Amino acid sequence: MKAVITSTNVLCAIGRGSAQTWASARAGIARISDSHVMDRNFDAIQMGLVPEDALGPLSPDIDQLPLPSRGRRLLRLATPALQGLDCDKSAPLRLFLGVPRLAPTEAPWLRHLPQYLHSLTGVPIDHSRSLVVPQGRAAALLALEAGLQALASDPSTPVIVGGVDTFLDLKLLSLLVDEGRVLGPHIMDGFIPGEGAAFLLLQAPDSAAAGIAVRGVASFNDPGHRYGTAPARGEGLAEALAALRNQVGKSPPVGVTFAGFNGEGFDAKLWGVAHMRHRDFFAPAMLMEHPADKYGDAGAATGAILMALAAQSMGDSSRSGPALVWAASDHEPRACALLSTTA
């Protein structure tokens, strides 16, 4: 065991809070609807958006900063999700945050996200020991890797791991539509853009806290990614899973997988290769959960949302662990984590 998850919180199109989001996913509730954004055929793009009244406000000092519209929405998504985390606000906490892969010109304001979130939420974030991971869909699991390393070096200070993203950006949507990646009347192998934020509080395993155990996390940089020049053999997730198995050693078969599918066939190939190569790692009656079909592709929030839902499902005994969580970015990173009950 590397850490214990003692609190989680989620905000996405189908829920405010981990319990509500998981209950909605289990019930098959989807909140996908036409947005105000049109594609090249003047069809409304379907999206899984968080209702406006669920977003957090920006304080006057943050509102006056020269932030792009996507940056403002990231903060408005992350603020209520972080505020809902049950954590001790009397001492500084380290934040490891997965965010979308952005252009170099956007990097300066990304680096200040921990500081902005501290200001907006009141959560005492230690800016000097926090980290922003701009790696897309696998970013929150990469943030988990860094968070576990930090926790190992200083077990006395809990860490917060999270992810936040939104596809509600006209330039981004235009690029994705041009690439034929947005699901619509004329595109079948595409995804529904979404958004969301999720955070988890992790403590050292020798603490008295009860929760869900993080047994391990591993990642792999796959040269055969969607935008790469190397052959796309779909081996990256299998390599990450091999590294994870080396970490956890002997383990009961995985009872449920929370998969980072977004509706595109590319990720199905990754999972197919990984599952075939590691078939003995999974229980014969393993359940598959892929909740993005209810709230859309949450981008860099994917890994954090899936971890929170996996922890919630084992915590309320609606799913039997161990639980595998995985996510793959559009570029190189593929990552996975294994969660189980502490009992």
C-alpha cells in the first residue's frame, strides 16, 4: 500500500460530489445535450457541460487577471470541487493537479493554478511544493505518481491529487472538428466533449485514517500515439500495466475496471492489447465501468474522476475491488492505478 484515499469530490455533468456522480452513473443517467457551438455543417455540437449554477465564482482579484476563457472555466470548475474535499485547512497541503496539454504561450498562467485555487477556495495550498501536470487525459494519474513520491518523502503532510479540464473552447473545438474527432451526424468514430474536476486527499498508509488504498500507479510514454510518427501498435497501456504489476506484486484479481474510454476506437485498441497480455490479472467476472458515455470526455479530469468513482464504489460496497483505473492521453502518456479496500 502506498497511500490511503480519505476524501474525494467530483464535479461533472451528472453530479456534484462523488456519491451523486456515482449514483447517476450506476443509474444510467446521461446529461449530454446540444451546445451553442456549431460544427462545419451548422449542426449543434453535443457536449456534457456542468450547469452554470454549479460553477464557482471568480473573486474580483482573479477576475481581473488576463486569463483566457478556458482558463477561467477551469478555475470555475475546480473551485467547488476542491472546496468540497474534506481536508484539514489548518496546515499547508501539497497539490498535484492534472490539466490539459496547452500551448507554451498558455503555460505561465497554468503554473499559477495552485495559487489561484488557494485564493478562491481558502484551502491552504503550499505553492512551492505543488505541481501542475499539463498532460491531457492521463494527467491526473501522472499527478498521482508525483503525489505518491512526495508523500513517501514527507509522510506527515497529506497531499491532494486532482484533475480539471473543459472542451468548451471555440478554438479547441474547431481544431477537433477539423480533425473529424467530435461525434456528430457525420462522424461515427468520435467523442462527445465534456468537462469536469475531481480531487482526492491522500495520506500515508501508517496514519490512523481509514479509506481506500492506493496500491500502486505506473505510466508509460507510448511513441505510437495519435499524433506520433511511430506505428500505433497500442502497446503503451500494456507496458504501463506491466510496470504496475511489478509494483503491487501478488494481488487478488481485478474485480472492476474504471476505463478511460471516450468513445473513440483508438483507446479500445489500447485496452484490447493490455487486457490480452495481462488476462491473468483480471477476474473472469470483472466488471467494466466507462462512465464517460454519461458525461462526455472530461479530458485531464478523467483519471481523477475515475479514481474518485472507484473509491466511492468500493467504499459503499457497490463494487468489489481491487479496482483498476486507467487513462490514455492523445499524446505519449498512458497510466494506470490499482485501488483496493484497506481491510
